[in-house]
Amino acid sequence: MYIKRRKTAKNNLLLVSILVTLAISLFLVYNASSTYAYNYFGSSYYFLINQFVWVCVGLLAFFLVQILPFGAFKKISFLMYVTSIIFLVIVLIPNPFSLEVYGARRWIVLNPKPFPILPLLGRLSFQPAEFTKLATALTLPLVFLSAREKTSLGAIAKLAGYFLLPALLILIEPDLKDALILCVLGASIIFAGGVEFKYFLYAIPVGMLLLIFSILFSPYRMERVKTYFSSKHSGESSYHAKQLNIALGSGGIFGVGVGKSRQKNEYLPEVVGDSIFAIFGEEFGFIGSTLMVFLITLVFYSIYRSTLMITDMYERLFSIGVLSWYGTQAFLNMGSISGLIPLTGVPLPLISYGGSSLLFMLTALAIVYKYSKS
């Protein structure tokens, strides 16, 4: 009992860092969206209210995870995985529940017309890709540990199929960023399980070829790559990249001041989603951006420290998957906003506006927190 209390006290850093990040998220979502929300929805609090509801739902899920039996998610992991595959297939087929936005099918609407609109939440939708990350993180360690053969190339290929199949379906949506995150999540679990590094050396060139082909045969991805390598390139992605650079550059050392961003009101798209870090950088400057990176790194370190506390192999592999999921998504967002990598359009975890990403990430972190206390 003493050891359990000691581990819980040590792991409070994960819980505190999550709560602080969520509080900052509410402030940033309102700060970035108030003008846009008033102009298009008639209320400055539209995005804030929705984000607050999802934060409450996410925290409720976090609490429920803590009171569930330890083996609950392990028992239903394969069912969750199969369900996620079904969702990924459904979202690709034109139907009333599959929402198409800008030519991409990434959302399932739970109450499409003629179903009634829910109070506060409106049309309730979610991204199957986010659910798939959680389901794969729960299922792959179980499959890996139960596999009799883990050393041959064929056996490893079968294990990799558990994340490559859903990644392919996500790529067809098309959604390269989430497919990439899922591949990193799966590969990190297999690597942490003890698979020899030489097999990853075989997979790297194959993965690079697939990545190149997915870019070459996608006009909008090709445009983003051209924008990344040439500042003279014109196009929608070029406009977005330039406005991000202006936002971060105009912030200087200390920023232009809270609520004084020009980019969020006139120029930047996705002000509450992918671009929220740029708006924060404009208003709070280099100092504020550094503190934000520190906070995100603190959450990452808290997950890592929780992973070290876990002794059960299944639970530890799951936690490693969540660690890679959070770290990769944070890197893709901040890397693309700062110009380190081409634009990806991935939300900043626990901070950007959105219910699916927030809910499933919080659920995954809740499971890590629970496992670290056992």
C-alpha cells in the first residue's frame, strides 16, 4: 500500500500537466476564435463552449477509466480494433453517415439529417482515425506478446499488418498525417518489444518509397512540398505557409499582446485547429512559444516517466505506443507551423480545437495513468 501511494504521488505530474494543458487550451481556443465565431455563428463563445463540453467529456472518460477494472481494456481491445476497421471502411463509402469535406472522407456523423441536432454539440461527428490509434495501441501489444514467432521476417510482417492495414485505409481517405502517426505508433511498440533493428532497416526504404509515391500522386501534397522547398511557389499551401511565417515573425521576443493578433482575424485559416500555435506565437512571442514547447515537452516527459513505472509488459508496450502517438503528433504540428517540415494539417494534441482528437488522446493518457499506479 505504501509503494502504491508513493507511485501515485510521483505520477501526479502527468495528471497536473494534462489539466494545465487543457486549461490553456480553453483560453487559446477562445482567444483565437472569438472574432471568427461571432462573424460566422453570431456568438464569440461558440468554439469555447464546444471545446469546454469536449474537455468535460474527456475528463469524465479519464475518471471512468480510473474506476474500471485493470483488465477491462485488454479484454475488449480486439473488439475495438475490429470496430475501428469497420469504421474506416464505412467512412470511405458514400452514405449519410460519411461526411465529405474538401474531397476527403475522414468523418462519421452520428446524427446526420434528418436526425435532430444535439444541444450545444450540433451535428455530432468523430474521426475514425483517432479511435483507430487508441484501438491499435491496445491491440498490438497483446498480439505481439501472444505471437509464438517474433524473429522471422514473415512473422514481423504479420505483426506489422495490424497497423499497416488501418494505415492504408486512412491513407485512402486521404489522410497521410494520421497514417504516418499510426505507423510510428505501431513500429515503436514492435521495436520496444525487442524486435531486432535490422528489420527496421529493411522497412525504412520501403516506407520512404511509399511516402514519395503518396506525395507524387497527390496534387495538394505535391504543392505543399513545392512550397516547402521554394518560397516563390504560389498556391493555397504557399499562402498558408507565408501567413504562418508572418504570424510567428511578427511576434518578436515578447509578442504583440494578448488578443492583438492580426493574422487570426484576417489571414490565417484553421485559427482554432492547426494554426493555433502560430497565433500563440504572434501574441506571446518567442518567450511564450518557448514556454508552450516546454509545456508540451513536460506532458511528453510525464508519459515517459509513467512508462518507466509500469512493470507489466503489455501495459508498458501500450504506454510506449501512446508516448510515440503524442510525441509524433506534437512534432508534426509544431514542425510544420515553424517551417521545419512541410505543412501537415495535424492538430496540436490536447490544445487544438476538436472533439475526436481530444477525447481519444485523453482516454489513452487515462489508461497510461491508471497502469502507472498499479
